[in-house]
Amino acid sequence: MDLGLLYSGGKDSTLAALVLERFYDVTLVTAQFGVTDDWEHARETAADVGFAFERVDLDRDVAEAAVERMLDDGYPRNGIQHVHEHALEAVAEAGFDAVADGTRRDDRVPTVSRAQAQSLEDRHDVDYLSPLTGFGRGAIDRLVEETLHVESGPSEEIPKADYETELRALIREEHGDEQVRAVFPDHTQTRVTGLQ
């Protein structure tokens, strides 16, 4: 069965792919708005870890609505959740038998509720999988340490292909760096550079 996994090139989505590859033909799918070319970082990482890769284009209006929401809220949570739901829909419409993501038990955002998962499955006749939702941060970190080479650092410095990169770019373009810093708290991101 063919599975499309939302992919950023980070440790969580890469670990999810490794968990699922025993049961599915996994294609790593990066969703992008066309704001930047950062999706290419995910394509490179997919090649480094040996998975097929596709890019899916998202509706730019969704990104702009997410940015407005983040600016109104003063934090990124609801905007990123909105984008994640749109991205799952786009992957579900791409012809896969199943869709998945790398969300974990401890994630605050994005998350997919049971009702959202069932709705996605019913409307698109796909299976939705989130193989890491039973794993806490410590377990994830230990598994990653055993299986992946990872670079980590401040979000602004790590080349990656998550939603945040393009949303930051849109905010920067319209409102400047100060507003980006006001909306996005400092945090660490990862990028996988290969398998152990």
C-alpha cells in the first residue's frame, strides 16, 4: 500500500517514515506554499535516508490566513494547526492509500484529534496514521540517537522544510523581523543528515 507522509526533513517525520516502511511503500511528501524554495531541503534529506519524495502545493490563501491568525494571537500555534490540517487534506487528495505525519504524544501543535482523523479517512477513503503519538520526548530522542544523524540548532539557522519557514518568510515580508520574533518563540529545530 502506498503511504504519503508529511515530511519536513526533521527527526520526527524521518523516524515516522522508518517506523512505517515495514508495512507501507512510503513516499515523503513536503507541502509548500511557493513562498521559499526550502522544500528542497526535505528532498535532499529524503534522498539521504533512501525514501521516495514528492512535493505538494498548498493554497497560498491558507498561508495568509494562518499568518493573520498568528499575528492576531501573538503566537504561532493556531496558525500552524490550520496549515497542518490543510496539508493533510492535500496529501489525502494525492492518491495515496494512507497518509501520515510525525506528530508525537507531547506535541502541542500540530495535533490531529480522533474526530479529525476519522473525518479525513471517511472523506478521502484513506487511512490516517500517526505512528509516534504513543512516544514521549525521551523515547523519541533515544530512538533518534540510535538511528539518525541529526543537526540541531535555533529554528532560524537550521535548513528545513516545515510550515514555519514559509510562514516566517511571509511575516518578515509584510511586517519585518521584529514581528517574526514577537510571534515565534526561540526554539530548537532539527534536520536529519543521514542514517546511522
